[in-house]
Amino acid sequence: QVHLVESGGGFLQPGASLRLSCQASGSDDGIYAMAWHRQAPGKQRELVARITTGNTITHGDAVKGRVSISRDVAKRTLSLQMDSLRPEDTAVYYCNCVRLGNNYWGRGTQVTVSS
């Protein structure tokens, strides 16, 4: 089992930057990839960014050029920075990992972008 807890987010203005963190605990050996996803009201959950143990990074189409993802294996944390925030970035952001073929999810953190 892997337990994931997100932090960061909140209420931000358009054009601001966002930084989210995810703390992993439990059995995190064998994790293949960690990622951030988001889900806006009435929409499907979508990938924001993913990083594998081989440091292959994938960005979601909606955030390309504005986002960076990093992982600190020793601290067992996953971070996300997103710049130039837009109102359409408003969503619940979820931390995710894939370990031994299983998906684990955090409870999510709300990000609201509005003037």
C-alpha cells in the first residue's frame, strides 16, 4: 500500500504560479511512475504531468510549456510547478503513483484560479 497526501493549492489569480507537493508513505518500493492529474467539475480526470523512475517525463496537452514535475526519491516527495495560471486550470489536483501494477491516489487538493 502507498499513501499519498497532497499539499499546496488554494485560491490563485490568473497569471500566478502554483506549486503542489505530494508526500508518499507506506510501501513505495517498486513504484514505476508518479504523476499529477486533475479533474474539473463536469469533466474527466486528465493527466497534468508524469515522471517515471527512469526520469521520462510526460506533460498533458493542456499544460505543455507551463508545467514542471520533479521527484525526490530520498524524501519520497513529488512536486509540481505550474506557471501562467488560467481560470481553466481550476480543478482538484490529485497525486498518483503506479506500483507493481496498481494505481494509488491521494485525496486531492483544490486549485481555484480566478480574479
